[in-house]
Amino acid sequence: MGRRLIIAEKPSQAREYANALGVKSRADGYLENEEYIITWCYGHLLELERPETYMDLARVGKRWSLKRLPVLPKAAEFRRVVKAGAEKQYQIVLHLLRSSEITEVICGTDADREGQLLFQEVWEASKCQKPLKRLWISSLTVASILEGMNNLQPAQAVAGLAAAGHGRAYADWDFGMNLTEGFTSLFGSYDTLRKKPNVISIGRVQTPTLALIVEREWEIHSFIPQPFFEIRAEFATSKGNYIGKWYDITNETKRIAKREEAEEIIKRIQGKPAFIEKLTKKGLQEPPPLLFDLTSLTVAASKKYGFSAEKVLKIAQSLYEKKGITYPRTDCPYLSKDLTPKLALHLEAVNQEPYRKLVAEAIGFGVPKGKRVINTITAHHAIIPTTEKTAQDKLTRDEQNLYDLIVRRFIAVWYPPAKYSQTDVDTVIEREHFAAKGKVLENSGWKVVYNYDKEEIEDGTTTVLPPLKQGQEVETKTLSIEEKTTKPPKRYSQGDLLKAMEGAGKQVDDEVLRQQLKGKGLGTVATRPAIIESLIDRGYIYQEQKVLKPTVKGTELIQLIKKRLAKAQLLISAEMTGQMEFNLSKVEKGKLTLEAYISDVEIAIRQIIEELRTFEKTNGKMPIAVGSKPLAPKSPQGVDHRSLDKTDKSGPKKADEGLTLLGICPSCGHEVIEGQKGFGCSNWKNGCHFVIWKKQLCGKTITPNQVKSLLKKGRTPLIKGFKSNTGKKFSAYLVWDKPEEGKLKFEFEQ
């Protein structure tokens, strides 16, 4: 009797399958019993070959140049090679796929596009013809695995997903390999400081994402603040006072642009009687927030804990592998109808401190059934706790924090809406109108999950009003003018950028509307965090506090494309890239062939390469900025003062030759370098005093790698072996206390 072969994405996933299926015997590279053999990949075992393998190097040469381009294999012509270090496991998987002992193969990699692709690569290389099934699960609990094994999907059900995986890989290769070489050959240079080429990396998703950040910076620098004036009146009654704000009844959005106009209004109404012309009361309901998808979870974790997008994904993946939460790489905040009977089990799994009281109350409200919870889902439902209890004392502090966000959001949807009583008051003095709004939380509903106060004040015009009646005369105690100015748009945090990428450049905050606009974003929920990290690593952007800013290199690249390369502007068009992502989803659904998708990609790349050739003939080579310097000052029009003309030899000042560059100075934005006694700013000659001394701190000397981590992530890895004053050893992270001064403090593991 033959055996069934399950191929997992990684060893930890294979162990969970083995545990659920009672497979206990271990061999070299797989687990087995009489019914199953379970093996694994290590992510991608294969990778696409380099462009040079498709070239006649004797003719075009080994040096990067436009004459070697484009290199555009047809979909059926792409070749893969075994990744470095993966040869042994690849041969094990290949041997098992070809073994006569195997009668059926089950793809058990992560249930998403990338998981399907890494299996597909090996499956196609093996030319295996055995029956193939797909294990599609949303958690690694024993119950979920067994249910999935009892409901295996036919291979045809994921054929579109496999094609889309190939399409993503081929398109990214076409864009990245061709255009990175093309742009680098024209606009790159040799970085003498880092002693390596200054590569101008181009990516299908990376470059339009960079454009979002650069264009936002231009908006900020070109923004001219406009003053405006608000008139506020304090009204008194026998039972209390309230504040009203002036507004134009014919145009409620109108602002008073000149102080003289505000003063004229006050002069005209000063000492005149006031009365309440209109008073309306209404009840309001605020429903619980939607369950988390990966984007909304990242936004919440970034806001509360300062986590980066990449960190959230890493922690969520760890919680998934520890069977604490369901599959995290989801873009859906809803649950499917067939999950409704199991929701009580998911709730019972979190019936432990500190949630016991909340769970007891939630059960009393009944299983949630509204469309904000139970709705049409995509490949995976929202992120919720699994049906297995999670020992929180075995989680890291970061895992506990993220798990708490997910648990509370899940509990919240069981509760009824929060209920408010709102009173809108229009007070009139001499035909000038003043608005006041009172809003009182009468029933906390779901907000008890988050320990909201019974009464809350939401903004300057929302207060708890005294008892008032329509037609009532009131006394005007004071009239005042407050000068304000319009504000520029905010820079992106990582969470904000994720929402903008999801909306193809349109940052949508309303949760329900955000779901309706999905499908044409930049990248996917699984790839966006890595894109942000790539932009940082490649010197295009940097993070300062919680916001992202472009470097000179990043700015010059986008400016070059916008001003000089009309065809290449599709590279920075969020809408265009979003359309490509939408077309990829059509491939997944079988509505567009892989060949047609790649054909569109090829047309775009050929046009851009031809444009680069024309540019080279006219202008020659034009190196752009080296390194990761912050953005230079801007002109009033929001354009960098530096010209893009070939004759412009100006550029960012470099640190002293031969010194190791560690990151961006949090004080002035120049490079931090390693010196003999410490790590200081390369701009010290111009007055920057940032330095982290190498001197021993509780018995430990700070290392360059720890400083790199501080400058990039705001904290070091966990450092072991510190000694307290009493000689006791302890472990801790070093984090910023005052980053601009280089001052650090300890952060301890929980």
C-alpha cells in the first residue's frame, strides 16, 4: 500500500502536521509513518536565474549597460536554479515526489499566493504526474488540520493561484532585472565611501511606493500656511456654562481669513442679547470596529506600540505558528457564515485572565451575526484567536501585546454598539450663529473591552452641556478670537503608508469603504512590509521617530522620472501599478491568461528601455545622489534646488573616507560613522554633537551592529551579560532615551 506525501512550507509547519496526524518517526529531511511522509521546503528552494544566463555575453559583455537589454524570457522560458544552501533538502523533496512509494501528493504550504508558488516551483521541476491535492487551512490547530485533511481541495481549485504566483514572480523579475540594470548604467555610480556600486534599484511595487513618500514631502515643503480666525463665545445659564463656535449659516465650511473681519463681528454683537434658536437631540450608535486584517492590525500595533510593518508580520507569523491566532496574511476583516457555529469555541479559548469577565459578558450577547462580522470573505477570513488556549506566559512581551490587540478586537464584536446622546445647539447673537455640540456616552457597549471612560470629550466643540431649551435666553460671558493656521499634510507613518499602498495612493480611513476599494493596491498584505524595509535598506527613505522621509537619492530618482522620463512615469503611478495588481488577481480567477499578463509587462519595459537609450544619446550618463542623506531644502514650488542637468556636479557631502557608515543621525540626518572612542555624526565639523560612546555600560561595550540596529529600528537586539551594581547579571535591550543626544536606556524583557 502506498503512502501520501505532504509538503509543508517549513519544518515547524511540518511538525504541526505530524502532531495532528500522529506521525512520529523522524528521518533525514522528513517525518513518516505507515500512511504519511511529511517533508518541507525552507521557503523557496528554487529561484529564477540571473539575466546573464539568457545573454550572449561574448557579444554584449559582462558590464551592465543598456545594450544588453531588454532580457524578457517568455513565461514558458523562465528557468530556475536551486538556492544556495538548499540543495540537500531540494534533492530530498525531489526524491520523494518521484518515489514509486508515493501514491498521492498534498500541497501543505501556506495557503496564499507565495506559498502556492514555492510548492509549484518544486512540483513542476520534478515533472511529477501523481494525483495532487491542496490542504487549505486558516490555523495550525489540530482541529483545523484534521478538518482540512478531510476536505482536501483538487489541484485545479488553486490552478489560478499558481498562475498568479508565477505572474508575480516573472513580472517582478522583468521589472527589477531590466530596469535596475538600465537605470544603474545611466544614473548609478561607484560609491567610494562604501566601496561598492551605487545601484539604482527599480521595482514594480517599490518605485511607486517611493513616489508616494517623495510626493508627500514635496506637498509639505510647498505648502504655504494660511492663517484663519475662530470666534468663540462662552455662554452662561443658571445651570452651567457652554462654549459655542462661530459659523456662517450660509456656508458652514467658511473660515474667517482676516482678524479685522473677526473683530468687526465681535464689535457688532458685543453686549447684545443671545438666545438658543435651535436645539436638537438624537441618539447615536457606534458599532464595534471590524475584525483585523493584516493592514488594520499593523496600523493598530504601529499606533499603540510603534511596531514596524515588518515586525508586526513577524510577530503575527510567530503567533500563528504557536497556534494562538488564525492565518495572519489576510486582507479580509470578515468571517464566513460556516464559521458561525464555531465562534463560541474561539471565544472559550480566550476565557482566561485578563479576559474572563469580558468573555462572560460577551457570551450573554450571543454569537455575532451582522454583516460587519459575517460577510463574504476572500481567500482567508479575519485574524482571530484560534480554538486552542494560548499560554500567555510563554509568549514574548511583543507577542503578548499583539495577541492582546487581536483578542480584544475579537471580543468587542460580540458586544452591542456604544450608544450616545447628542445635543446640537445653535445660539444666535444679532444674526451671528454659534454652534455647540454635547455628546454623552450613555451605554459603553463594546467600549468596555477597551476601558473607555463613561463620559468622553472628543474635540474642542464637543462637551457635556448643561440643561438647555430651545428659545432660552443666555448670557454672553466672553467673546474671544483664536488665531490658527492651516496645516500641511502629514508625513506617512508605516501604518499610514500601508493604507495608502492598499488604496493605490488613496489613504482611506473608513474601514467599510476601505474594503470596497480593495483589489487595485500596491502589492499585497504579505509583501508590503518587505517593500518598506527594502526602501530603507536601499537608501531611498529613512524613518525619523514614527514618520518616513525620503533621502536625496530617493527624491532625485522620482524627480528624474517625473521631469525627464515620460514613458517611465508608469513606474511611479500608483494607479497603473494597482491596475497591474488587479490584472494579477484576474489571472488568479482565470479571467486573464498568464501569457497575456506578461505580454503587457513586456510592452511597458521595452518602452522604458527605449526611452533610456534616447536619454543616453542626448544627455550621456548622469549619476544621482549616493548614500542615504535626508532630503535637501526645497524651493517654494516644492522642487529640490539641485538641478538634474548633466553639468551639475553638486551633491551630498560625504563622511570621511574609510569610515564605516552605520545609519542616519537622529539629530541632523547625516551619516553616523564609527570612530576610535565612539559612534558619532559625520557632520560634527558643522556643529552636530550626536555621539554614542563605546565606553562600557554595565560591563558591556556597545558594538557597531548594535548601533546599526538602534539607528534603523530604535532598539538593539537583546543583549545578555549586563552586570548590575550588585554584580547580578541581566539581559536587556538598549533603546533611545533622547535620540538626538545619543542617550540610551534599558528596556527589559517581561
